Amino acid sequence: MIRLLLLLALTFGLASSASADDIAATGRGVVRVVTIAVVDDQVVGFGHGSGFAIAPNRIVTNAHVVDLAERYPDNVVVGIVPTEGSKSYQGKVIAYDSQRDLALIEFTGARLPPSALYTGPMTEGDPVVSLGFPGNVDLATARSAADYIRPMTPVRSEGVLSGRRVLSSVEVLLHTASIARGNSGGPLLDRCGRVIGVNSAITRGEEGDSTFGFAIADTELAGFLHDAKQPYASIGTGCTSIEDRLRQDADADAKATADAASAKRDAATQDAMTREVALEKARTEAGRARENVMALAGLLLVAGALVIGSAGLLESRGQRRQAVWALGIGGLSVLVAIIVFVLRPSGEVDVPLSALPKTRISTPDAALGKLMCTLIPERSRITISSSEDVPIDWGAKGCVNGKTQYVGANGRWDRVLVPDAEQTVSVLSFDPATRVYSNTRYLMSAAGMEAARTARGVVPNVCNMDEAALGRLAGQQAAVRAVLPPLPNEKLVYSCKSAR
């Protein structure tokens, strides 16, 4: 038994890298499922089919592919052969539904990119793609039994959806993508690489009749996974090409930028008008104060003159004492009037800036605080990712969540993330003016991911970098961009609002 397990683990060579398209991205989660029946350390049976990852360590396949392992678990070894890498792995059947012809296998030792189920509408005539390992291709190309456990890319065939049927009380999809024995358990995909069914059987073409394939329908697969308590990713948005989506999003982004610039100009104009009104009000109040002081000086002058005039009258009546007091009071009043007139306000405005209305325009470097970002479906293209809201805490100078530094240029901030445990490179971007956040995702091959990690090097996960460190980070991000495929697989665009 040990010798057989070691044989299962051996592989020769690496799978060839695939171009960065949706089908190839899903293909990296497709596996060959091998079963080896052993009695008294002697191989008495060998079979194989296909499967695909529904979680990093769990595989969906047909029940009939692992039927012997389900019935004779002590005598049948289940092997999982990924499309990339240099190893194979032993698996264990953890869920089995003979009615739906579906099974779930768990394995350890590696993490595969999971596939997503498409839950939106499909109509007859829509293009479909089948991935798997057809036995007739193996018979034509395999040189030895070792070729069945050597990682290689799955065979791709294209066709159209011919309709939905019921086969033995199970809903199935009828299609024209070419499949053969060995494709059993492999995925049937839409043109965006989302799973719509599990290939299970073919019709027999006799006397020139066409051959059709049957795939267990998405509804049956979803029910099976629900019964098995297996979470899975599901996408309901329709399929659009990444080229169309990028072009449409560029137009939308340009419009949003223009609208933000217009709003900024309007805000600046409104602020200028508000400040001018405040200044005019201050000028009016200053002029009114000047006039009031001058009026007071005039009243004091007139009053003083009248009192001085009364002093002469009192003197003529022999009231000398009273005349002296009147003369003194009148003179004092005239003196005060002169002083008040000389010290009158100039009427010019001297308003401190702190007293004027504050501008409402924020700078690109300013902190925005905690934001909740909601997906904009009409600007996004999703093949596998979640569409849930994304919270971010946008700090000053491009510091996100207090630990991740973005690089700013022309009012936008970018960060390229190259994780160590996933085969996905994400280019994150945020525009503080429009508050649009985007995640452009590249679903990479193993070789492409290794090249991206090498280009990335070591990036400190800190904020508030000095100019030299920011320059190094910008250089590392440019190096990663240089090894990315020409087109991404996904672009998720979000509109962000204050979380408060």
C-alpha cells in the first residue's frame, strides 16, 4: 500500500503555464481524480475522471468517478492530481450523492483556486466550455501509467447550451461541447469561467448522429453543496468581456473625474462668494460704526458750543460762577468732540482669516476616516470574487487601515498586492476626489505568481514612509506590473461613503 501511495505522489515535469484568460484561470482549479483499487498489495483496478475545486482543499466530482472508493474505502486509494505544481495528493470522499451523481473530496497538502458557480440566467445557444481530462486523449498521448498522475493543463472544448432536460429525476444541461469518458466530474463553464454544471454523461452517436453531453445542472450542484454544508462562491451578474468593461469603466471614470473637478470648482466659487459676502458685511458694519462715531462727535461739538454760548449769557446776568462752569463744560465737550473725531474708525476692514467661513475643499493628502465601499455592478466585472461591501479606513497621505501605504500620483493612490498564499495579484486604487475605490484582479498561474513575488521583493507593511522608501515602493510596484498579463480577469469598482 505504501508503495502505491508513493507512486501516486510522484509526478514528472510541470504543467505548462496558460494565458491569463478566464477559462485558464478556472482551469488551474481543475484536477484529475484517480482511483486505484488494491487487494493484497496488488492493483486490481484503475480509473480516473475529472473534478474542480469548490474550496482550496475540496473537490467536486461525479459520484460514479469515486464509486469504488465509497464502497470499498479500505481498498481504494483516491488521488488528486492538480494541473500545476509537482505533486499529487491523497483524497478522501466526505460527501456522496448517487442520485445526483455528485461527490465531494477533501485533501491536504496544497491550496487550489476555487471555482465560482454562476447563478444567473442561461439561454439556449449561449456559449459553454468544458474542462477535463478525456480518456480518448489520454489513450492517444499517454506513454505510461505515470502520465495519468503527471500535472498537466485540462483539455478545453467549446460548444453551446442546447437546453435543460431531466435525466433520472435529475435536472441536467444538454450541450455540444465535446467530452468523453474521463471528463466525468469536470466543470461546464460559461465564457467567463463560472461553473454552470458538472459533466456527467454523453449520448452515443450512431450512424452519423451527433453526440451531445449531459452536465448535472447548477441547481442540483447548489443543492448538493447545501446538503453537504459546503460554502461556495456564487456570481449572478452576466458575462461581459474584460475589454468592454475596462473601456466602459474608463469612460465612467473620466466622467466621474470631470464631475468631481466641476464640483470642486463650484465649491470654490461658492466659498469665494461666501467669503465675499462676509467681507461686505464687515465693510458695512465698519462704515456704520464710523458714521456713528462722527455723528457722536458732531453732537458733542454742537452741545459744547451751546454751553459755551450760555456762559456769555450767564456772565451778562452777573452769574459769574455759573458762567465759569458752563464755559468749562462747554470747552470740555468741544475737546472730547475733537478727540472723538480724530480717533474715528477709518472704515477699512481688518477681518482675521479665522473669522471667515472655512473652505469645504479637501486635499488629496487629507484623511477621510472610516469609509464603507459598495460595489457598482454596472462598472464591475466579477468571475469569482465576493460582491460584499468593503470597509476601509483612509488616513492621511495614503495610509490605509493604519498599516498599508499607497503611492500617490495625479490625485490617485495605488497599491499592488502580491500575497504569499494566493494565486491572485490585486491592483488597488482610490481617488479621494470621487471616492471611487477599485480592485483590479489578475488570476495568475503558478509560474506567473512566482515571477510577481520575485519582482515584489520585500515590502514593509507600514505607513508614513520617507521619500526614499516611497520611491522604492513605487519601483517595486512598477516591477510587478511589468510581469502581469496584458489584461486582468476581474475589476471590482466601489463607491465609498463615510461609515458614520
